[in-house]
Amino acid sequence: MRVLVTGGTGLIGSAVVAELLGNGHTVHALARSDASARAAAAAGAEPLRGSLTDLDVLRAGAADADGVIHLAFGNDFSSPEALTRAVDEESAALAALGTTLIGSDRPLVTVAGTPAVPGRASTESDPLSTDGPVGGRGRTVTEILGLAARGVRTSAVRMPRTVHNAGEGGFAGMLTGIARRTGVSGYPGTGTQRWPAVHALDAAVLFRLALEKAEAGTSWHAVADEGDEVRDIAAAIGRRLGLPVEPVPTDTYGPLGPIFATDQPSSSVRTQQVLGWKPEHPGLLADLENLRP
């Protein structure tokens, strides 16, 4: 299958590209810079120069592909305005990709986050949140899944709060970055809130499975660890970096603070049963032992 991948040189995307190539697919990777283009080519993909704001490039890439995996998202979480811009850019990009594929029965796999459900682990049947700092993403993904009724084999792989590899990435990676800057391995609230997690290499397998065989309009959970307590994550980071572990104000994490403070365990039982996905790589707490001091 000839697959267009957006975000193909990031932590998750580079693993997805390798997984696709290793299973006989060819990849066109959207590349917004010369450095990204070189990285995509070095990985074995064919670079497609452009960014999420280049809608004509996205339309042409989707029209020329047998399937699309969308992973790209802006990484500026410095303010509510920056986060809103990233959500709006992604929404326009997904609309361009999705409408191009209408009537083709080709797959479009997009990314979402696992929802938080009070009192229990969320499942694949729970709706995405359409409120809060990234509620716009939930609305957009719901609209994209609705294209199943218009001849697009849409599916959403819902990602946990930490996608990691060698101890880096996701919310835990943000905790690590702040710890290195401030000299304290902090956590918001009581630290008893739970975050789900998955190794990037395991997540990549699920994206491939969704591309190859997910039914139209379906959602799947890339969850290996149902929920690690945030204070345990902070303790592992503090131990590796030789820093004290302490609670810190929620606003330390900017517009993502309310999400950081939420208990949000998640299950992937149905995903594993239906798609045959089996996480095989180390869990988050074990992988954090690979953090460089």
C-alpha cells in the first residue's frame, strides 16, 4: 500500500514509518523542512514537502495515496492561543485529507487522545471530550469518523498521555523537561491521578493494523499501561536525574495543567481482542530507567 504519513519524523511518526516499510508498504512522508525531508529519506520514505497549512499539498498527497495516516500536530503548548492555533490547523488539514478521500473506500487513520471517564478506565466505546483545552480535536476526529458514511474507511487510534521510547516522550517527557529546567521532579495535585502509556514501537504496530484492517468509523486504544500514578512517574524521573520529587502548582504546566491533574486511566481490551494487537515493549516506569541522567 502507498501510504501518506503526516508527522512521519516525530517520536511516533518515525516508528510508524519504520513499521510500515518493514511490512511491505511504501511511504510518502510530509516534510515541512529540509531537515525533516532528509530524515524521512534516510528512513526510507519519499519526502513530500509541505506542512499542515499547505492544504493543496495535502489534497494532492492524499489523492495519490492508497491510504493516509495522520499524526502531525503543533508542539507549542506555551499558551491557550498557541494551543488553539494548533487545533485549528489540524482541523483544516484533516478536513482537506478526508474530503479528498470521499467515495474512495481508502483508509484514513487519524490520532486522538484517550478520554477521561470519572471513576473507571475509559474504553474504545466512550466518546471523545469536546470541551477543555483540546476539545476541538475531539470534535474534529468525530467529524472525520463520520466520513465513514461517505465512503472513507476512517478510524481513530486514541493515544495515551505518554507515548515513550528510551524514557522520552509524551506527558512524562514534559515532566522530565521541566525537572531538568527547574531542578525539581514535580507533579500536579496529589500525584495519585493515573496516566495511561504506551511504547512508541507498540503504538506503531497498532497504526499499521488500523490502516490494514480497521472497519470504517471505528476507534481503538493504543494503551499498554492502563494507568501509572503520576507521583510514581515523577519519582522515577527524580531518581534518574538525581533531583528531589515534590508536588508543584498545576499552573506550572500552562494550558495543559487541568489535563495533567486529571485521573484518566484507559483500557485497550477490545483493541487487543479485535485487531490482535499485543504490546511487547517495556512499560513506562521500566522505560524511564533509560533516561540519561
